[in-house]
Amino acid sequence: MSRVQSIERAFAVLGALADGPSGVTDVADRVALPKSTVARLLGSLTREGAVEQVPGETRYRLGTRLGILASGLAGGRDIVSVARPHLEALAAELRESAGLSVPDGAAVLYVDQVEAANEVRIRDWTGTRVPLHAVSSGLVVLAHVAPRDLDAFLARPLERFTDRTVTDPAAIRERLDRIRAGGYAWVHEEFAEGLNSVAAAVEGEAGPAVGAVHVHGPSYRFPVLADSAAIGRRVATAAAAVSARLSG
């Protein structure tokens, strides 16, 4: 394999993992390459931190190094390594998956996820890009963008993912006001049917929303209605702790 061909194939493998964790066979089928070739590429990408195995499984997912590069931060203070202990604590305490995302243009890019010990689990969103208006992590980022950038974002057609997706600019502006006041955002089945999430923004040297900490779970069990505000505050506390580490 030439070096150029190797790079092209490596990017094809990364693209195949962008929709979520997959095994060697599934990736090989998606990129139309032999399993042996894909296995070697996954091994190389794993050593570079661009890919990692899902803990306790044989499937692979996008790795934390991609999150570090996407976040624009480097060294020991990168947002992924700083946030990881807080994601683990959230997942253990709330018994739902906790994740981290960073702004990526008009979307957020999910760069890390910690699973909770549930029989019914939510898919791993690591490597997925989602428009800002459709998910809780995107909304908390959108709540902190400059007014001119917000105007430009709301001037474009906004995609509707479910019947509950909010796409009206005036309604989104009102929602962002509430998010700024409360410090967190809930989304109920607006990006995917049966999925609820809550997020809070992470502040860093580059601005007030360099990322977002979120927790998500099936709508039938998350949140317990009486605890939604308490859960929101808990996620906001975790995001504030990440912010303090990044700025300290």
C-alpha cells in the first residue's frame, strides 16, 4: 500500500466509525476492504489514539485524540482528558450515559462518551455531528455565541428531525434566554424519538462555550419528572468543574 492509499483508507475507516461503534467485519463491509487490511488500519489508528476499542467489547469507536484535535486544545489541559473523570462520575451517579461535545461550525461534534451500567443502553454518539438547534449540547453552545453569529444561524433553514424539533427562530431565542438564566438545557425527543438529554456549557480560555457536558437516556426512564431540575443542576456543576480545570 502506498502512503497516499493508506491515508485514504484510514480516512474511510474513520468515516465508517462516524455513525457509531462497529466491529472489524462491519467496517470492512462498509469500506469494501479485506478484513485483514481493516484490522491493520484499526491497529495503527488505535496506537495513534484516533480509534479505540469500546471497553469490554471487540467493537471500535472514534478515539479521544480526535476530540483533542477538534477542541483546539493541547497537552494535559485538553478538554477530553479533563472532562473524562466528571463524565464517569455523572454516569455512575445518574445511571445514564454521559458525554462531551465541542462546537464544530453550525454543529456539535461528540468527542467522548461514558456508558452507564444499564441493560438497555443508548448508542455511542462519539464522532457524530449534530446541528446546534436539535440537541441539548448544541443549544447550550448556541446560547453563548455572539449575537451576529446567532442571527446568521437562525437565518438558515433548520432541519426538523422529529415532530418535537424546535425550528422557529423566535421560539429558539426564547429558549436560549431560559438556558442562559438556568445554566442548562433539556431536550425531549427532538433529535431522535425516545431519547432525552440535558447539557451544560463548558467555559475555557477560548470562550464561554468551548464544549458541553451532557447526559442522555431513554425517554421512558430519563428523567424522573420530579428530578429534572436537580439533574440539570448536577450536570451544570460537572461542566463548571471542567471549566475551572481548563481555566486554572
